[in-house]
Amino acid sequence: MKLRIRGNSVRIRVSQSELKRIAEEGLAEDAVRFAPDVGLVYRVRVAADGRISAELEDGVLTVTLPKAAVERWTRPDEVSIRGEQPIGDGETLKILVEKDFECLTPREGEDQSDLFPNPAQGTC
């Protein structure tokens, strides 16, 4: 999984196997370590119902997706799930979880073998 945080927005990109885990097991996660006992775990989990949401607690960022949305997302033509969450003072957190596509121009050192085929491939 890839995590991007910018302002009041969170974006997670998932590979094919991660989407499969999310759909079948209801959870996929990854982590970044800053020191031996300091890190950030980020995960996508599925709930039976509800809305897309995000929470940060004890160094764990959890994005929760409704099961019906995940079932639609597994279709080849569905790219992402997005939502907004009120955070107070009239502000919102934008949440985007999307399939990670192969780059049109390969990058040295990156393994793209588990990424989704890029829909624009072959059109450039």
C-alpha cells in the first residue's frame, strides 16, 4: 500500500493482492518505521455498513470502507472509493482509496508486478 497525506486529505493506493485481501479478509495494512519503537501503521478495513471514515489512534491510521462499496470496487471498471468526514470547525477530511496502476514509464527499482494494468497503456 502507498499512503499520501496532504493537508486535510488521506489517499491510499492498493495493489491487486491488497485489494483481494481487503475484499476477502476485510483488512490489509502496511507500516513505516521511523525508529525501533516509533512507527505508523496504516490499514484499510471493511465494515458491514456505514460510511467511509478514517481515524488515527495510538500510531495506527485506519480507513474504514463499507462492504457494499468494496464489492463494487472489485469490478474492473471501478477505480476508487472516496468520501469526506467532518472534523469540526466546518472542516472536512477527504478520504480516497484507489487501485494502484502501473506507471506508463517504468521507474528504476520499483516492482510493479502486483499493480493493476494501466488503462492508458497502449494509447500513448
